[in-house]
Amino acid sequence: EQMVKADPSLYYQMIQSPNPAKYVYDHVSKVEKMSQFENIDAYESAMREKIRAEIMAEFETKPANKVPPSMVDVRSTSAPKASDMSVSLDDILK
């Protein structure tokens, strides 16, 4: 109501809209979002905190990736066979 008093054209835009209730909701939402930009430092701080909270929540819900144990002490089960070495370097470079 206050917005319509300040800008009477809003009333005509609302009644011409296919869905007046949605128009009012969208317009008020847009004005509220724009009012947050009046103090840009506070807005940026709030956005940083929101993003930080989302990231922290994501880390808390995901299990930590565990590093596999070292393979240094594990012995190979078999050495390469001669039949595996039958390909010549010339055949590889073709």
C-alpha cells in the first residue's frame, strides 16, 4: 500500500498483470533485496557468512576421504614375463 502511494503506476501494473498477487509478491521481494544494497558492507558480510555456513555444513555431512595405506612395503606378486616383452620398440613407434 505504501509503495502504491509513492508510485501510483504500480497499481496499474498490478491490475494489468495476469497474476496480480504474484506481481505484488515479486515486486516487494525485489524492493526488499534492493534495500539490502543500501549498506553494501553489511550485505557482503552477510553473504560471506551464508556461504561459509553452507560450506561448513557440506563438510560436516560428507565423510572425509581417507588416504589409502602406503604400498611401499607390499611385494609384487610376479615379475613381468618374457611373453609380455615380445613387442619391439619399432612396433610401438609405428
